[in-house]
Amino acid sequence: MEIDRRLFIASLGGTTAVSLLSDEARADALEEYMSARLNEAVAAQTPAAQSTPPAEQFPTAAELDAQIETRPSRRGVGNLFTARSGNVRRLDKMPSNARLVDFFTMRFNNTSNHCLQSATKALRSGMTEEVVLACLLHDVVQEIIKVDHGWWGAQLFEPYISEKTAFAIRYHQALRFYADPANGYEYPDLYRRIFGRDYRPEPYIEATYQMVRKHKWYGEARMVTVNDLYAFEPGVVVTIEPFLDIIGRHFKQPKEGLGYDNSPVAHMWRTIERPDAPL
Ligand SMILES: [Fe+2]
Ligand SMILES: [Fe+2]
């Protein structure tokens, strides 16, 4: 056991008081001091001591609804279009023939860390490459819109990825509201915080869940929610590098660059590239 010499001496009344003690009395005092510290350390490990932080009080759905007219923007607005505080910042010009990786490094600034962390978790737990890719892409569309982001996200990527990966992205949005403990998914506190503790999903979400859970690709969509991270992990550094091979194998990068390939979703990529365009 480590002894803080200064605190020990102070506990005995300072250096002068200690100098007045016999060697035997000093040894007794040291033993007493150590046993008191040990008791404190043990007490700190009891369940009662560890459960001291009060449980978080989650708002109700009605309380969150009442906040609508207290905000300058709606909760569903994409990250690129509004600053969390202060003003938005100038974006760097993107290269011509922009690739997915360029969007990760230059435009997915608010979502890339979360998605990279989720994909890293999926990679480490041995998921298929299609699931890893779905995790990597699952929330980045929130840079332009948050409402129904599963559907928007799947649409954004559909021309460039497999049907199965798009399915997983589209339906993770509905599945996240439904626990599946057998597969390692519990309803997260994050949703009690952002939707309200008594929130019930809309009927279209419930109907979607009922459809997806019977689908042959349920597992792929479920694994996006299992590998989704619901707590910000400070200090975790993740990069796109470990995913370059998977992107190369499973993402059909258009040679004209994303936004300029005349695909049905090219305008969505241009919107991410140029969110400052007034019209
Ligand atoms: Fe999501
Ligand atoms: Fe997510």
C-alpha cells in the first residue's frame, strides 16, 4: 500500500508533533494510518459506494415536444447546415472526381468518428465485409438530414453498394427501437434522452420492424444496431485506413466523381459537397 508521507505526518499534527513521538509510537501510528486508508479503499468498492451517482432523469416525449419553439432550427436538420454553437465554418473545396474517402475526410465531420468507431467494432468482432461497410456508412447521411436517416442513407448509397448492405443501412433506423437481447442489443439510454422516456415509435416504424424481423437479411440490419455505439468515446482515435480495402471491394466508386455520374442520387452528393449554395 502506497503511503502519502505528507498526509501521514499532517494526520499526526505535523513534523514537530511526529518528532516528539517515540519510535514505537510512530510505528503504531503508521499502522493505524494504513489500516484506516485500507478500510476507506474497501468501502469505496462496495456496491452502495459505487452506485452513488444519481440515476439520470430522462425527459418525457411531451417535454421534448414542448421545446420545438425554443430552438432556432428543427431537430431533424443536417449537421452541415447548422452550427451547434456560434457560426458555421467555411468548408474546404473538394477535389474533382471526389471519392467516398474524400467525403469522409472533408464533409462527414460530425458523423465520421461515430461511424468509424462502429465499423471498427464490427471489424474486430468478425462481421462480414458487407456489415462492416454498412456500419461505416450507416449514419453519415445525417450531415444533410436526420429525419428518417436510415431511408435517406440507404438511398444515398444504393447505386454504389450491394442490395444487402443498403438494406442493413435502411432498416437499422427501425430496429434500433426494439431490443434483441439474444443478439446482444438492448434499448439504449440515448433514446430515452433524445426521444423521451415514454416514447413509442410511429406506426410505420413498428410495421417496418415487423417486416424486417422476418426478412432473410434481418441479421445484417440487426448487426448495424449491435455495433452502433451509443456513448461518445473520448480519446478513441480511428481512421478510414483500415477500411480502404473493404471500400475498394464493395463500393462502386463512379469514375466521374460522386455527384457527377448522373445517378439518381448525384444531387444528394452535390448537396453535401456544396451546402453553402443558396438555391
Ligand atoms: Fe442511425
Ligand atoms: Fe449510429
